[in-house]
Amino acid sequence: MTDAPRTAGTDGIDASKRAASTDGAIADPLHTSIDRPSGEVERPAGLAKIPGARGDGYTRLPTGPVGIEPVVASGPDPDAVGAPAVEWEPTGTDGTEIEDTRLAPWALLAAIVALGTSFFVGWGIPVAIVAVIAAIMSLRRPVESRAIARWALVLGLCAMVYSLGWLVWAGMQFERLG
């Protein structure tokens, strides 16, 4: 901005526009042009680029097609006629034992024993607690039968309730006597 007043001269052009021009000539306000920078301005090679200009680092579009390698099937042909029957054998059977111990059936057995005991006396509560803990552990293992583990949990909880009922009843009977 200049401090020159905006008064029109004799030729009808503002004095501020006349003061803004460097060579005294008046630029046409409808046709503007951008001059190149003078020789004093240096542009470092490779550092500053115009946004959107073509770069040198990419050889294809980033969304271009991706090469796909052909799939090579290995192993015996299952449709071959007269080929010997090859049974599949899992890898890693080099003498390592697969854990096949099951906890859910033992939890169910303990829950049934605890429930049977809880119908008569209240001292079956430790077995019921063991059955509930074993059922919860078997529910968390992926190799266990979920149905058996659920039955063990439900029966173990029922045995705990019945046993606690017996113990509460027995406690109330002792208060009457003593």
C-alpha cells in the first residue's frame, strides 16, 4: 500500500496505480502478466518443486495394476487315475504328544457327586467348589466339550446352593439348642 492519495489525474488513472508501477508505465488492469524472477534469485535444483508437477521418482501410477504371480499347486493329483492313494499326514508329528486330556468330564463327574451329596448333607460343598472351578477352566480351553462343561457348571452351582442351604439350616438348628 502506498500513502499516495487516490485522486484521478488528467488522464483518468489513479495516482496510486501510477505510483505502484516500477517503470512509470501504467499496467492494463485487465491483462496482467507475471514476469520471471530476476537473475539474482537462485532456484536450488531438485529441492523446491511446484505442487502437482511431475516427479522423477515414480515410474507408474500409485493405483496401477499389481503383478500377480501364478499359483503353483504341489503334491499328488487327487484326480489322477491309477495313482496310489496317499493319505494326508499332518506335519509336526515328530514324536510330540498332542494334549488330549479332558477336564470337562471330570468336572461333570465331580458336579454329579457333589449334587448327590448335597441332597443329604451339606458337607459336599468342597466337591462342588472343585467342580465349578474345573468347569470354568474347561470352558476356557478350546479343546473341551462346551456342552459337558456347561452342564458341569450348572450342576456344580446347584450343588453349592443345596449344600449352603443345608449348612444354613444346620446353623439355625444349633442356635435353637444352644
